[in-house]
Amino acid sequence: MGRVKAYAMDMEEKFWDIADKEIGGYEVYGEFEEMMLDLPEVKGCLAFNTLDDVKDTLEDGWSEFWSKNRALEPPRGPRTYVEFSHEGIVTRMPVMMKKI
């Protein structure tokens, strides 16, 4: 096996290891996908797969993780967000709701 192929395969393995470790920290799939696709290790995956295949695999893994683990979380109220926009930059902030 060539050194370049071995390097790409090593990067791909690191990418999926990171996905396994980080998946539980993202309740919103889009945020998880964005973080993963910003990693330099994604280049190893793209050497052997299309971007759509990588995204599909990430989404399948995220959906499977949260379908199994959502019941283990403590119950929370509905999430409400407030969006602020300034000079084209949109910031989304969670609003904590308290029952009275």
C-alpha cells in the first residue's frame, strides 16, 4: 500500500473515531455535521467516498445514537430560541423557560 493511501486511510479512521466521541454532544444534527465537515480529517473520508456519502453516514449515525439515547436524558422543557441579526450575522441563543 502506498504511503499516501495509508495516510488517507489513517485520517479517515481518525475522522470516524472523532464522530463516535463527539456525537453525544450535539442535539442538533446540522451543528454536528458542520463541526465534523470542518475537521481536517474529513479529507481522508473524501479520498474514498463522496461528500454525500459522508453526510449520509454521519446522519445515520447521529439518528441512531439519539434514537437510543434520547430516553436516557433527563426531561427538559421545550427549547425556545431568540435570533439576533447584526450586519448579516445571525446568532441563535436558547431561552431558558421556567415553570411558574
